[in-house]
Amino acid sequence: MDEEQVVKFVETYLKKKGFKQAELAFHEEVQKNSNANSIKIHSDPDLSNLILSLSKSGDDPGQYHEEYGKLRTWTFNSLDLYKHELLRVLYPVFIHCYMDLVAKGHIQDARAFFNTFREDHEMLHARDLQKLEGVLSPSHIQLFFRRWNLLILLGRAKSTSRCVRSLISNFLSNYQYSHELLMQHLRKTKSTTVLGIVNERINFQVSPGQPGSISDDAEVVTLIGTSQDAANKINKKEVHWGLLEDTLEDRLEKAGGLQSDTEKPEGETKDGEIDDNKKRLAEGGKQGTSVKKSKKDKPTGGSAKARAETIVVPAAPRVKPELPLPVMPAEVEQSILEDLRNRVQLSSTSLPSVSMYTFINTHNSLNCSSISNDGSLVAGGFSDSSLKVWDMAKLGQQASSSTPQAEIDASVEHIQGPNGSKRSYTLLQGHSGPVYSATFSPLSDFILSSSADTTVRLWSTKLNANLVCYKGHNYPVWDVQFSPFGHYFASASHDRTARIWSMDRIQPLRIMAGHLSDVDCVQWHANCNYIATGSSDKTVRLWDVQSGECVRIFIGHRSMILSLAMSPDGRYMASGDEDGTIMMWDLSSGRCVSPLMGHNSCVWTLAFSCEGSLMASGSADSTVKLWDVTSSTKGTTKTDEGKTGNTTGKLRSLKTLPTKSTPVYSLKFSRRNLLFAAGVLSKNV
Amino acid sequence: MSIVPKETIEVIAQSIGISNLSSDAALALAPDVEYRLREIIQESIKSMRHSRRTTITADDVDAALTLRNVEPVYGFASGGPLRFKRAIGHKDLFYIDDKDVDFKDVIEAPLPKAPLDASLVCHWLAIDGVQPAIPENAPLQVIAPPSEGKNFEPKNELLPVDIKLPVKHVLSRELQLYFDKITELTLRRSDSPLFKQALVSLATDSGLHPLVPYFICFIKDEVSRGLQDFSLLFALMRVVSSLLQNRHINIQLYLHDLMPSVVTCLVARRLGNRLADNHWELRNYTANLVASICKRFGHVYNELQTRVTKTLINALLDPKKSLTQHYGAIQGLAALGSNVVRLLLLSNLEPYMRLLEPDMLLEKQKNEMKRHEAWRVYGALLVNCLLTMNDPVLC
């Protein structure tokens, strides 16, 4: 390459960038040194061509089209061994090309480019493409990333679109050879624009070795806000997923195992709650008869259950609660123990009974429903800001006899409607916007509801009145959930935060910020030390309640997360999304155990059975599906001690229960493993 | 470029009182309008999802607008679906038909019925994993009848051939369907591969026994009616053959009905109405069929074979019968075994040859067709007699 060429490059470059003074200075410099051949440059013809094309490549919009097309055909024709890896590069390159075109103002070309190649990505990224399609002017790009966070968070970078886009780096792990292949190809075909994109904005994690199989890296393409490294780092933090010490199940087991009247020994002292202990001892005296009774039917039920539990329970390590937990009243505890004794053991061969609550005449205004632990109370949140609570026990009474009802009506005026006609439900009014979520406290004495009016309200089911209004969120509160032990609750909102509250404070205790879009659902871990949140940014995060830190990011969903459930042994979490995919996650490793395909519409609700062997899912496609959990977890509990999850097991769909055009809004397993389902009869589904 | 055309922007501008909007401005606004629209709809989708719906409503759009601190669009919350009307004179302009309502009418109108209040009903969706068949549950899916290969096609056309089935006992729907399909295939498309599968099905499937009388009746009717139709006859004989092969069918009860039809196909004067029809082949096929029937059921019905041979020998020795009939008789007799050939054919060979010889000679028999037939018969005789004479067991 001779000197003249170099001078030309530099000139064109300076001209292009508009550095006039520098250009003049350069000219002078060149004229001065005209006879001295002092400039040494590389003599690689390839490189010179490359530089030449670089200096030429200006605002030619056709170039993007052409080069991307070339890359695409090359990728599709590549060897199968490398193909799926190379294919992964296409999507980010596609997005960047489109954004570049838009940013440079070639709107028409951008559209043409988009429409030509969108089909390739339609299957995996349909929703993103829909959002992206609307971006039609440079100013939109900035807006787009501030609002939608399609690809990744760019939260803090707002200055210019250029700056914003430079942050869009995509994280792809590629194996060395595939990566080299790609680079070689790009250089050979002189696809400078694409090469620029790949070099500048796409961040490869090149790892040596053979290309992986297609299946094991489904999550890699997902784009997240923080870098993949950060996500990996977060996922390396330790999660104590074990159950709390001394749970009721343990007590039951002990009672069953010891078979003695002095059944409240060692374990109690750990609590250090002497009051509680005393109470229980007194209770123990009273309950002497019932204990004897229960001994009689032990051979039939109790021992078998205890045995079954010994299979499941020891797998879970024990942890201490990090929150001061409320004390459970003794009589409640007794009733729970009674429930546990009578629990039906579920497995793939013995499926649960399902009781279906169907809302009728809601005129499309029911937004959510919730079922109390024992299934006797059902709450519905309506878009007319009201919360209605049905007492199923009373509903039965009304049907059988109407006269004694008058006395009850007199005591509870809420049942009486304004015009004297009887209502079958308790009407709770207080919100000023659609109610999006409701949850019962574990003892069914409180209800929490969240609404578009940005508040969460606490209602008493005994007084039928509003007790507290929790203000804190700035946007609609999508979801609220009581903790498994009551007193604490978590809320999720459009303001991209999840918050932890306690019933006795009107300010939140913790604010979990980090999601890149709306937090759509929230769920407590069985041991109360963690909460999980699902978001429109297609990730699920696990947060430490005590520290407020994010301890896990689960990447893999392809659309908005709608429902979450935690397994009772605390080890697994299930999440359901808008497309009907359910994913089962291992909390300790942060990996997906297995994706469950089956539903073809939104999964509104998920529930684990009490001993964790089955999972139920309810969907907008008007079905309840039962899934076998043990088939996948068996391998892990045997090898145990397990950070090394045996992820080969696939969850089986055991049964599909279709409803009569009733999308299933909520599911709940009672303590005795009866499954309750609730939904709205809708004619036009 | 943008899905919102420039003209729309101009119309909107006019409607809010901006009459002098330049076309450049409209062009620049169009993509932005599209972007904002998409944004609002995306936000509405969130609201829709949290209301547990799968269709977007005006409320959702209002909610999205509120989130953006934009005044909601009032007046679209209730009522039926909005209908757009095309503006007269404009190709791409639509508007919502918004009628003027007289206040008086509204006030004087009787109050509408109060909508029913929301309520909750309870039922068992499943008991121990099994769905009870109650009206509240979705109807159980009907188990599809076991398909016979791919014989069944979804089309459900009626048979053109009117078969009056004297249905005295209940025939299941599946069997009726099966019968209809088989008969249709036999009548219409006996050359299709589907028919071959049907034959296999007939020969192997169990549970066809209730259909046997119908099949026999069908064959009887069709043979008597369709002697002109060579392919039909052949198809019918194949059906018979398949039925005979089926081990699950006790066909001997119906032999008395079946035999006449089969023998007809062997010794009928004319089978098919075209020269091209290879009725010789049909006769050969039927001959074997008859022989197999006699072999299989001969010990049950003593007089079965004697009656068959009697019929055949009568046909053979009757000089008035045509040569084709003679051929069928010869083949039928030959198929019954060397014993029959020796006893009946060889003994009658001499008088019969005398009868046949004139027809074979060119100068005596002018009819080319007749001569051909005669040679055919001669060939059959020759082959069979030679075979019998060479049989070491008998000679």
C-alpha cells in the first residue's frame, strides 16, 4: 500500500467526520513531508482493502441489507455442527442493523429490511419484533429503550441515542471455532458494516472446546440488563433453600414416631419461646384424649404418612428463619396437625380431587380470585374496584334452609344489600381502581388486596371491614402475597419494584429493585427468607428478604411471567408465562430443571401439592393440568447433598382436566391435599 | 412506511382545528403516531393480562392512558362493538357511527333490567383424578371408533346404491360405517389400493361376524344385478375370498346363500360386456374359490361337492350352453382335484371333443370370436387332462 492511498484514507475520514481544521493541518503536513517517505504502514492487501471500504462505507442503506443477507445465507448453509451457534448471532445482528438504519434516518429502508428478514426470528422473538416494529425515527430509539427495555436495561444511560445503543451489547457464548469461522467469513466477504456491529456491540464469550448441543443452551440468547457475568455472579451466591427447623410436619412425624403422651420434647427449646411452650404443654394435657384417638387410626393413616414424609423431608436441609415469625395460636396448630394427619397422599397414581368454584354473571369484570387455605372462603377482585368474598359454608346453608339465615343477616349487615335483597357475598369497598390481586392470610382472618390505585389494603374477614391502607407504590400494584406464616406480605408493581411489608407498618420494610420492567407476580419461599418475582422482562428473580439483595436470576422464559409457585420442600420453583410454558427451576443451581409444554395460552396460576409430589397449573385455555414432580426430582433426592442437580428427568403431564369454557384463575391445595380451582364462566372463550 | 398513512394525520389535524398542516409535517408525524399507538397498546396488553383476560377492551386502553398521565378516551366503555363506517367519497377514511340521541327518549325509556349479580357455584371438577360426568363439566370426548387402516375418509356421502338392510338386531354405528365403506369401495373403487387394504381388513379383523349376513346379501344382489360389470364381479369374488379367509367368521351358516352367486360367476354365459374384459381370469379365480369352499366345508355338508359337480357337469355336457360356460365348468371341475377330473372329465372327453372340434376349425367356424373361445376351452381341457394323467398317484 503506497503512501498516496494512506493520505486518501485519512482525508476521506476527516472529511466524513467533519474535522475541517484537522483536514487543513493534515494537508499542510502532507505537503511538507511530500518527499520524505517516512510513513511506515502495513503491507497487507486485505487490511488495506478493509480500511478502504471502511472509509468508503458511509450512509449506504443498501449495504446493511446486502451484508446481512450474505451473513444469513452463509449461516444457513454452514455445517450443522456449528449452525445453531452461528444462528444465534443472526438475531442481535439483525436488531443492530435495523436500529442503525433507523438511527441514520433511512426509515423506508429500515422497514424493508425488517420485513424481509423478520420471519427468521418470528418464532423465538415474536413479541420483541412487534415492539420493535414501531420504532421508526431516531428519537424513538431512545424512548424505546427507556420504556420497553426490550433487549436490556439501559436505565441510566439516557443522554443520546448513540450512547444508548452503544450499551446494547448482546451476550452470546460461542465456541472458539464457531467464532473464528464467523470472523473469517465476515472478513472474506468484506461485510464491514456487520463486522463493525459484531466487533463493537456484540460481546462474545468465547469458550474453547466443541460446540455444545442445541438443547443445553436455550437460555443463552436471552438478553438481560446486567451483563451475563454479573448474572453468573449473582447466581453463584448461596441460597439456603432448606425448610425451617421444627415445622409442623416435623412435629407430626415426631408424634407419630414416638407414640408417647409426652410428645412435646426436645425440639421446642430451639424456639426459645417459653410462653408458647407452656401453652402447648397445657394444650397437650387437654388434647390427651384426641391423641389417644389418633393412635387408634395410626396404623391406617398416620404411620403410612409419617413414612412417606420421611422420604421427602430429610432431603431438605434446615435453616433458621431470618425474620421474627409470628407465633401460631395453639388451637390453630392443633387443627393444622389434624389436617396433616388426614392428608391424602398424592402421587402419579393417586390424583387429587378437584373442587371447582365457578364465578357466574361477572360480566367480564372479575380480575382475580383467591381461595383460603381451607377452601371455605373465596375472594374475587373486580374491575369496579370492589372485592367480594363468598363464604362457601354459608352458601350451603342458604341453599338448605333460608329461615335461620335471618339471624346471621342481622349480625352482619354487609350481607344485606341496599335494597333489601340478599347478597350471597360480602362486599368490600375501598379501592378506587380495578383490584388486581387478593390473598388470604394463612389463618383466613385477613385478606390483602392490591389495586390500580397504587395501594394495598388489608381487610378483616371477621369484621368485614378495611383495617389498613398501605401506600408506597407509585403505580398499579399487580400482585400481593401473604407470607406462608402470615404477618409479612410482598407486593409487586408496575413501578418495577417488589416490596416487603409487615402488617403493622404502613411503610414497606424492603424494596426490591432490579427488574427491567413491570414486576408481575411475587411468591414467598417456603422458609420465608426469600421471595421470587416474575417480570415482564421475562426473567424471574429470587431476593433475599433480610438483605434485599437479588440472589438468583432465572433466564429462559420467552414472554411475560404470569405465575409462580414454590415447592413445599423449598428446593424447586415453577413459573408460568404468557405463552403457556411452565418452567421448573432448581433454586440452588439457578438452572431450569425442565420446561413443561402443554398449555397453549396464559398460565394464570400454579400450585404444588402439600407434600410436593404433584403440581397443578391453571390456564386461560380452560384446563387444569396435573404434573408429576417426583419423576424429575427422584434422581436428585437420591444422590442428594445436591448442588449437582440431575436435570435429565422430564416432568410428565399426568392429567388434563378440561373445564366447561372456564379459564382457571387460581388454584389452591388445601392442607389435606384437596385441590380447589376457581375461574369465570365465559361464553366466548 | 408507516402503517398510519399521511392522509389520516391530515384528517385528524383537521378534526382538531389545524387546517394548515403541511404535508411534510404530516409525513413526519405519521411514524410518531404509529409509535405512540403501539406504545399504548403494549401497555394496554399488560392491563389486560392482569385482568386475566385474553381480549383487549376499551378499559385496558383507558388504563394504559392513565398510566401515561393522558386523559382517557371517554365514551367507549359500554355498549356493543363499535362499527366503523366508510366515509362517502373517501377510500381510506372511516368513522364511528355516533348517532344523536334525543334526551327525551333516553329519559322516557323504561329502565333496563338490572343485570344479574355475580355469584359463585361449586362442583367437582374431578374426584381422585377422574372427572365425573355431570353437566357442570365439559362433555367427555367421544372415543373415536378404531379406524380400519386408512379406509375411512371423513366424507360421509350416502351410498348411491340403495341397500335395504333388514335391521332387526342393533348394529353398532361403527359397524354400519364399516359396512358402508366396504360396499362403496367394492362398487366404486375396486382398483384402488384402499380396496386392497379393505380386503386385508375383511380377511383378518375379528368382530365382523354381525356383518356377514349383510355382506352375503350384498354379494347376492350385486352378482345378480351386475353380470355386465366385470370389475364389480371380480371385486365381489375377492370380497368372498377375503371373507372365507377370516378365521373369526363362521361363514358355513351362509354357504347356501353364497354358493349360487359364486357358481354364477364361474359358469355364467356372459361375464362383463366388453371384449377386453378378461373373463377367463375371473372364471379361473372363481374356480379356485369354489374348490376351496368345497375342500373346507365338504366334510360338514356332504352333498356340497356333489351338487357343485352336478351343476358343472350339466353345464359342460349341455351342447346348447355357450363355450364360455363350458370353459368355466371345466375349470371348476379341474380345480376340484384330479379325482374329479378323471371321473367326470376324462370319461366325457370323447363325446365332448366331438362337439368341440367343429368350432375349432377355421373352415367350419367362421366366427373369429367363437373359434378363439373354442381353442381356449380346448387348451383348458388339454392342460387339465394331461395333468391328471401324469399324476402318479392316480394312474
